[in-house]
Amino acid sequence: MGTSTQQHPLETVFDMLLADLRTRGIACSEPTGPITDPAFIALLTETYAMAPHEYPADAPLDVPASQP
């Protein structure tokens, strides 16, 4: 078994994310509840969001079609 000095896996993940944000020059204070902090979640979404440059014509979109 592990010792009491081991980090929880989520703590390791958030430490890595915070280190990467700082390396990118993005100012961020350490959130007290990173899983539920809306500002931190928005920052991660903005920083790491990926989208294709173009969509095939037959690709489904997550946006419902407008009703006439």
C-alpha cells in the first residue's frame, strides 16, 4: 500500500494542469475546489478546447436544427 505522503490522483492532475497554465503564462490562482469551481473550469475549457478546422457535410452537429 501507499504511504500517507502520496497524493490523490486528482491532486496530481490538477498540479500538472496548474503547472502547464503557468508555463503558458496564464495567470491562475489555485482553486480550493477545482472540480466545482466554475471560473477554473471555464479557464481550462478556454485553454484546452480543441475543435476541427472544418466539418464534413454529413457530420452531425450537437446543435439542434432550428424549427421553421
